[in-house]
Amino acid sequence: MASFLLAHQLVQGLLTREKISASDLTQVISSISCLAREPDYTLLGCINEIQQRGANTQGILPAATFELLLIAWAAHYRYLSKRYTQLLLSQSIMNRARSLQQQDKRPLSQLIRCAQVIADDAWQGKDLRSIFTRLVRYRNVAQGVELLAEVLWYQEQFAAANTHQTKLRPLPRKLLHAIRGWPYNDELLPRVVEALEKQTLLQQRLREQATELTKQRRLLSVKQALLLLGPEASRELILITHFEAHLTHPYIPLRQALLHRRALLAQCLLLLCDQVKVSLPCHVDLLCYLWIYDCWYHPELSTQLRWKYQTSLIAPEAITTWQPLQQQLEPVRALKLVDYWQLPSSLVPLLRMHSSLTNPALVCARLAHIATELISHHGTELPKAWESQVEPLLKAVHLSWADFLHIQQHASHTLNAQCPLEIIPL
């Protein structure tokens, strides 16, 4: 909370001055804008922090700081231009300063009006439900109310998710090594069974998957499941289950969008490999989880509130080009997991997405990424700018555009994927 308290002191100090200089105003706006990009701060958390402080720390008008934060959060959420955001923040500060000098003037912006009401009422102890119940009565500020409601709702989602934080802890290496080694050493099998029985979720998924291969309804035991699936299939299933249990838990705003695109990517890649008769070095679900794993730790993707829809002249052949990023997305953690789990080395070029036309698996991977983007944003219609990039990839694996289109349609229908450009029958 140190950076928040510093920004709060700057705002309160500025309000006490008779004349506000441009440099001081710029400093406050910059401080508030930087604070709004940090995901750890919420409105209620900031209010509680100030309420616990003395009168000197609280300042002359504490609600002014919360109003500025609400505006900055909304601007960051809606991707307002930097210049317009600075204009809103400066208007908010000057309006608060005039109100202290008995020169109050109602601001024109819906966003400032709503942020002012929410900040004042929340500081007085009113709950957000009653505040918004009051605001929704006024149609002239409907857009401002809707925007701030979405911002605060996302903050509540962060708070609810962060109360049960769990880190993705690697599975014991001994367990993974033992799974690979027990076919050659019968003494390792009891150790594997004992270790898996301590992992409730993993052993349940393993037993269910193995039982599906039989005609009986009763779940197989852990030992029976291992013997039926074999070492490699058991190991991959354990790793996939490990990902499913952990990547669906940590909350980031793009979690649902990323997991949906991962499922779509896996389906496209599976259909492409079946069509081209190419085998992957590991299960398709495991590969796709490795592709998106580093998104949870990227400074922009882990805090970005909405999926940014972009028009690009280059076809997105990898996850790194799905979103416009200032900092490049690299598979650093995924490569470490490949090394830690001793997965096949042929996964490395797939994770790094080398631009090769001689490796059929790599070509299928690049086409799967493009297909995912086409289904999600273009209704399977190929932009003309992408044709020169897609045609060599299709020729490399002897596919026609009709085959590629059929794969996209099959994948989208299998997962009930929808695109805003698709024609929806009435």
C-alpha cells in the first residue's frame, strides 16, 4: 500500500493549495495512472486502508483520491486514449478543488459524475449495491454507471479469487521418473501406486480414463488403471490433469477467453494432424496447455481486463501474436516444465514455433493457430492479406483450402464456438 499512500498524499496536498500548477497536476495524474495499472488495489481495499489511518493521513477530502482511481480504472478497462484520460483526471481534480473553495460546478462527464457519487457514498460507509441502486435511476448517466459497475465487478472477482491463492507446484520428479521406469523395474510400480493414491484428483482422473476403455461400470483401481493405460499414456494424463486443476483456478480476467481458445486450438490441431497423418510428440491437450501456460505470468496478459480485437496484416501463427503486446511472450516456464518432466525434446521447436515448412507437425501447429483466430474473429473467412502466408503452409502438408475450411467448421461445431460475424438464424 506504500504507492497508494504516496499517491493519496499527493492528491490531498494538491487540494489544499490555492493555485495548482501544471507540473503538480501532471505529477498527480501520472501517479494515479500508474497506480490504476497495478492489479492488487481495489476500491474497498483502498478505503479500508485510509480509514485505519489518522486524520493527517486521511487528508482534507479523502473521497477525491477514490474518485480519481475510479476514473483511471475505468479508462484502463475501456482503453481510453491517454490524452482523454488525462483530461478527465484533470477535470476531476479541478472540480474537487473548486468545491473546497465554494465554487462547485457540476462536471459534464458521466464518468466523473458517477465516480464522484460512488467515491463519496463509499467513503461514508454505504455499500455498493445501494449506491448503484440509486445511480441506475438516472438515465443521463447510464453509460458511466454501466462502465464503473463492470470495473468494480472485475475487482470483486479478483478479490474472491485471491482469497484462495494456490501456486502451481510441480509434481514430484520421482513420481514422474518412476512412471516411466516401472515397465523395466517391477519394484517401482508399488511406489507409483502409493504416490498416486495421495493425489486425489490425479488418481480419480486416471481411474476414470482407464475405466472408459473397458466395458465395466465399476472404477478400476489405481494399479489396474496404470497397467491398462501404460506408462506413457498414464504420465501424459497425469500432467494434463495437473494443468486442468491449476490453470482453471488462478483468476485472471482473460482466463475464460484463453481456456476457450486453448480448447479450440487443441481441436483444430487434432483434426489437422489426423488429416495430414502426423503424430505429435505428446498429447494434443498437454501441448496446448504448455502453449498458454506462460500467459498466466505475463505482466500484460495476466492483468488485461478484456480481449483486444485487432486487425492485422499478418496471420497469427502463434499465441504470441493473438494479442498486441509491448513485452514479447516467451515460453520460458513451459520450456522449464518440459525439461523438468523430461518430455520429448521435439517439443522445443513446437513451443518456440519455429518457422519451418519441412516439419509437418510445426506446419500443422501454425495452421491450427491461424484456424483458431479465423473461427474466433473472422467467421472462417480468410482475409486477403493472409492468403500469401497461408497458401505455402497448406501446400507444405498437401491440404486444399476446402480441406482447411472443413476442419475449421468441424472444430467450431464440435465446441459450439461462435463468432460475431457468423450468420445466426432467427
